Amino acid sequence: MLFFDMNNVFYRYRVAQEISALEESIAEQKEKIARLEVQKRELFGNERKLERFAREKYLMKRDGEDIFVIVDDNQNKKEEE
């Protein structure tokens, strides 16, 4: 029964490993959610931070403004390697 049954030792060991990996993933995702909630509270609680985030992340601008995006060639070369 240890080796020939459908719920043999090897199967149960593999399932236990999968469960522990999923539990670790859940913990990581909960930490990520907590960090994002803190960031959300900071952004929506402060008008200047929200504006800065929108400008940097989504390249938003005010009417009459021009945006210049500076790309670092050295950084692009490092990413390609």
C-alpha cells in the first residue's frame, strides 16, 4: 500500500511540496498587496504625489506642456546583454 496505492508515499510527498510552494506564493502575494495598499493610500492622500506618479508612469502632462523622454543608451545595452 505504500508504493502501489494511488495515494502512495511519492504522490503525497509531491503534493506536500506543491502545497508548501503555493503557501509561499500566497504569503508573497499578501505582502505585495499590503505594499500596494500603502502606496495607494499615499498617492490618493496627496495631490502632488498623485500628479508625479501620473507624469512618471503614464507620461501625462498638463495643457501647454511638452514632455521630453530621456533614454539612457548604457542602460539599454545592459538589458540586451
